[in-house]
Amino acid sequence: MNYTKSMTKHIYLVIVLVLFTLKLNAQNILTKKEALQLALENNYGIKIATNNLGISKNNASIYNSRLLPTLSTNAGANHNRSNQEIERQDGSITNIDGAETKGYNASVNLNYTLFDGMGRKYNYKQLKETHNLTELQVRETIENTYLQLFNVYFQIARLSENVKNLNETLKISKQRLQRAHYQYDYGQSTKLELLNSEVDLNNDSINFINAKQQFINTKRDLNIILGVRQEDYEVETAVEFVTLESFEELLSKAKKNNIVLKQSEKNIRISELGIRASKSSYLPTVGLSSSYGWNKSKNPPTSFLAGSTATGLNAGINLSWNIFDGGITKTRVANAKISLETQEILRQQQTEILENTLKNTWEEYHNKLYVLGAQKQNVITTQNNFDRTQERYRLGQVTSIEFRQAQINLLNTQTALNNAKYDAKLIELKLLQLSGQLLDN
């Protein structure tokens, strides 16, 4: 009776798990292309990088370069009320209480720097190069998000296939328990055989449930990268490998297109322009100023003139030359040169690191492909071995322990094949990133 209840419980659990699997099969498939599109549109890191690019674009505008003239207006009014005492040459004195003086003025002013040692020009070029650098930083963010996305995406695919394999293992263990139960009822096996079958079924059930939970958790992780909330979907499990060039060709492309090296080149260019901008302080500055003004005044009786009105144009050119500024410019130029040297050293270091990383990744990739081929053959071998063992187990020619070992061997090789397949693909994506071809594929 206890075994019957236990059997019923296991059958109920298996039914629930099978229904869950059927539900998975009925879900929509989120393709790799759709996942990438969602990430590009909604990923928080990409959104922040895009906003930073917008700020950089504004900073690189002509309006932020000081190359354009400035135009301003001024207007004012003055009123003075005072008690005045006037003594004339003949000695007569006149007192006026509340004498008022009123003045009004308005002007339009234009200022423009004609020459500042080319400092504005080089600063403007620096802003342009900084904008280009920000574009490269956005590309790097997209590349990193791409790798992060597919690392999680393929993890979901891996777990999806593992769940299916565990479900098949669970079905086989359930059949084995039924067989052990019947054999025990008819006195053809021992109670130990029945208990072992029950324990194995329980373990397979636990493994299935754990894998299912990990599968669900990883989906939630993918939602963070996608920037959307969705769980009712499957992912593609088919993996296609691209045809890569030789190592020498990859290295050549990496030196031209690697995103880290391209950023380093921009930093060198910015430092070169920084030196020129600093040297501009050695040269004089020539400026143009012009204004058109209107002035009107009303004077008290004590004044010689009752009032006046004046309008006119005023223009001038001024030159200033800071012949010696205490060594500030010299220090600035020296530091700019050191900054350029530092950027060149970093470029050399990054080039060597890239070559080393690319070489290691290239060799690891080919090792992964070899392992993938070997695991495919292992799955074929263990599947044949399991099929034969299962048939002999039905005929009573092998023990349940031998059957269980064949079952575990098949599951392990299937899991190893999944790992090898997705690991090789992720290494391939890393190679494409290092050679600057990731977004092209």
C-alpha cells in the first residue's frame, strides 16, 4: 500500500513536470535577432551611453567653440535729486532744493576675437575628437552588451536543453520504478532494487526541479539586459559558427578595428591638439569691438546745459600680448607633452595585450571546436550504449546498477555537449569582438 501511494505521488509529480515541459513547447521563441534588437532599444547601459553621446555632440557644436562673435545690449536710466548751492564769480549765491538730474542710455555691443594664437581652433578640434571618442565608447558599450546578452541567452538555451534531457531521464526513471515495483510484487526482485529505483527517481526529480528554477532565474537575468519584462518565451538552441580568417588576418583586422585601440588613437590625437592649444598662449590676441549707443540727459537749472542727446557708432581693434605669464604656459605645454607620451605608451601596451589575448582566444577557440566534435561522438556512443543496455535490462541481462550507470553516462555526455557547443560560440564572439567584427556579424 505504501509503495502504491509512493508510486501515485511520483506519477503525479511526473505529470506536473511533463505539463510544464508542454507549456514550454507552446511558448513563443525569442530569436537571437529579436533579443539583440530589444537590447539595443531598451538596455539601460546603452541608453545612458547614448545620452552621453548627445552631451558630447552638443559640446562639439560651433556654439561651444568661442569661434563666433558675441552680441549684447545694454540699457539704463539714472535719476538724481539733490539740494544744490551755487556761488557765482560775482559772489552771489543761489540755493535750489530738489534739483533733478536724469540720464538715459542704450547700446548694442559686438565683440569678436580675430586671432588668439589659434587656440580656439585647436580647442574646437579637440571637442570634435572628444565627440568621436564618445562614439567609440558607445560602440564599446554596445559590444559589451552584445556579449553579455548572448552569454545569458546561450545560458538559457543550455538550460533549456538540459531541462529536456533531465525530463527524458525522469521519464526513464519512472518506467524503471514501475518495472521494479512489478518485479517486487511478483517476487522477481528484492526490496533493495525497488528502493534504489525510488531513490534514483527522487534524485532525478530534484535535478529537474533545480534546473527548471535556474532556467527561470536566468530568464529574469536576460530581462535586465533586454530592458523589458517577459518570461513566456523560449530561445533558439541552434548554433551556427561563422568561418573565421587565419590568425594573421584576424590580428591585422584587430590592429585596425579593435575598439580599445581606436579609442587609444583618439586619445593620442586629443593630446596632440592639447599641445597646440597650450602653445597658442605664446601668441598675441587681437580683438574687435563695436557698439552703437544712445544717451540722453536732463539737467537741473544749475547746469550750463538743460539737456543733451547723443547717438553714434563706436568701433575699435585691440591687441594684447602676455609676454611673460610667470611660466604658466610653459608648464601647461610641458604637461601636455607628457600626457601625449603617456597615451602613446598606453597604445603600445594595449597593442601587446591585444595580440596576446587574441592568440590565447584563438587557440582556446580551436580547442573548444575539437572538444565539441569529440562530445558529439561521445553522445552517439553513449546513446548507442544506453539503447543496448536498456534493451538488455528489459530482458533481465543487466542489473539496475549497470542500467543506471548507462543512463547517467548518457545524461553527462549530453550536458557536456551542450556546454561545449555554447562555450565554443561564446569564444567565437569574443574573437569577433577582439578583431573589431562583432557588430558586423
